[in-house]
Amino acid sequence: LGRFDEAFERRFAGADDMSLTAPLDIYKPIALALDAQARNERQRGRAALGMAHLLINQGAMVEAEQRLTQGLASARAAGDSEIEAELLFGEGYIHHWNRRLDASFRCREAAIAILDEIGRLDRAAAMRRSLADSLGKLGRVREATRAIESAARHLLSIKAPDLATFALDMLAALRLHAGEPEAAAEAMKLAFAIGEDASFSEVHHCLVCEDRLNFAIDCGDYAAAIRIWQDAAPLLRGVSMARSSSFRIAGATLMFDLGRLDLLRPMLDQIETLLGARPRLEALTLLELRAGIRTAADFFGKRPREAIKAIPGVPGQTLALAYCADALPHRKAMVWLGESIAHAELAGMRGYLAGLHAAQAGALLGAGHIAAAADAAHRALDALEHHGSMLYRPLVWLRSARALRAAGEGIALQACLDGGERWLDTVAASLPDVYRHSFMERNVMNQQLRAMAAQKRATP
């Protein structure tokens, strides 16, 4: 290499290290300079990667995709396999952002295959978190779990605490999807321990906090969720919307569950403003359905099947159906829920079974099949006990209780309501005073569950 080429390589290496960590005002001139200085195919491929990172952080996804495509042609012409893999991985991110989940999976899988072939096993292991995310979105939870377990083992063996923390966070989340709450808690406990030795950039710290906030919410550990949100909220000032939007939505979900509707609406307004014309995020739609901000009838419109399929990813589609099943014609709801239950069983998504069976109980009850509705309620409560619930837990108890009440199963109804009230009381006791009353009185599902329990106590 000549001196110019050696200088370019040094500048590229420095820029690559900064691509996810440096503020945009520092990284931008470096990426632009590399782009202007590239004079052969190898350099053009590398400069395109730098520009794609810049454009993604600016939210310019169309332009980023164009640069990645151009860069791939250059990297392949130059035989630069390592950069080809990085560019493919970038394309996977763009496809994921644009809800092209199959294409995202193929790009990520191809990138990892190249890195495995050229012996870049450490980088391949780091990429497997995103591959596992793709597999999870496609409903392939068992495969996703195997992929991330393999990555975590490798990253722990090479003592890469930051990357190992990301992998373990993902493993914990997948264990919840699989309905294995104890194993999930163990994975997250290890993630916290390993993370003590990690050094995170603002962007990566934000991603770790997002993982842990979602995990705490899904576990019903709202005291931990509040601590995570309050400790991490200052990070949002230094992280682009493209990198922090999901974290902001998780914070808004927390405020809804806590009954802080006064804080929820301004947060949603800010998220909508920041997202602008970008594709609607799955998490935002699910929050609106969970909170009743968007009615099920409005969500379904005239084509309910298409509305569900428009949500990217099997887990999101499953939750949307479970939240909105009451708005469907009872027979259609029964069929669709039956299909989702069968898929969840087959795919190892047992964390969704409690919510699906509870929704099935509601559909059966609406159709007048009272005994079958009670049976579905029992299955929901059994799944809740053994596998937890990705659906908001009080809704599982509420729907199950309605079916058991209609069936005249007084003892089972009392046990159901007692279980729900114990959970609410336990959570409330763990909360700071500023959230305790709103959690019990202003979260509509909690309020309805407590009202049903009070009515049962008042009935001789």
C-alpha cells in the first residue's frame, strides 16, 4: 500500500470504531471525508459503510440503503469479504427497519456465514444477537435461543463483557417468550453481573437499558422498571431517534401500566413527532392497543387479517390478536386464536399461551359456549402459573374470571381473583408513593380486576 492508501486505512479504522459511539457532529465530517477520498473499489466499499452508518443515525434509511447497495458492489469487486459482511449486516438492519423480516434474516445469515468462513468468529458471534432477533420476530424462538446461546458462550469465553451482556439480555428475553421465567431470570442475573465489567457507549448503554426495561415490564417487576427508566432517561438527550425510539416507547408502556396517563400522552406526542414519516414501530402499535388509545375496531378496520399481518413479526401479531380478539366476530376469533395457540405450542412460544387462552375464553363466552370458555380459562391460568405471560397479566385474570363466573365455578373464580389481587398488591407495595395509587386506580385493567374481586366479596 502507498502512503495515501495506508492513511485511508488508518482513518477508516478510526471511523469504524466511532460509528456507533461518537456524536453525529464529530462522526459526520470523518465519514464525509472518507467518502470524498475513496479512489478504488476497496476504499469505496469501506467509505460506503461509513456513510451508511451516518445516514442510519440521521434516519435517512432510503439513502443508507442506496449506499449499502453501492458499497456491496465495490466490496465484492475488490474481494473485501470482511466489509462485504458488514455491508450485508447493514442491509439486514435496513430491511428490519422496513419490516422486510425475511430479507433481514437472509442478509444477517449471509453476513455471519462470510465471517465464519474467513475466521472472524468474534464478530460473527456479536452479529448473532441480531440474527436471533430476526429468528424471534419470525416466530422461530427455539432456533433464536440456540443462536444466542452459542453467541453468549463464545463472547464469554473471549472475555468480551459488553457484547456478552447484549447476548445475555437477548437470551433472557427469549426465555420469557418461551415461557421459561426462571431461566430468563438466571440469564438476566448473569447479564447484570457481566455488565459490571463492560464499558458502554451512550448508544450501547441506551440499548442495554431498553432490553432491561422491557424485561422488567414483561416480568411485572415495576419497581425495577422505574429505576431503569429514571437512571437511563438522561441518555436520550445524546442518542438519535433512530437508536432510541424503541426505548422511549418502552418508557411510555411503563407509564401506562403504572396508570400515569398524565405522563403517557405527552410522551406519545413526542414519539410521534420524532418518528415523523418513518414506518410505524410494532411496539408503538402494541402500546396503543394495550392502553386502549387505539380501539380494536379502529385497528382492524374492514380487513382484520390484513391489519394483524401488517404488524412486523409473529410475536407482535400474536399479542395484537390477543389484545383485540374481543372486537372480532366470535367464531372468527375462536378460529384465529386456535391457530395462534397451535403455532405458539409448536414454535415454543409458551409465554404467549396464557394470553391466547384467556382471549379464547372471552371468544367462547361471547359465542355462548360457557363450559368451553371455562375450560379455556383454566388453561390460561395454568399457563400463567407455569409460563408467565407476555400479555399484561391482569387481563389474563380478568378474562378468565369472567368465564369462570359465567360457568358458576365459584371456587375457581375466587382462586383466580385472589391470585390477581395478590399480584396487584405485591406490585403496589413495591412502588414509590407517586405511582402506587395510579397503578391501582387509574390503570383500567387493574381497576376492573379489583372491582370484580370486590363484587365477589360482597356477594353472599
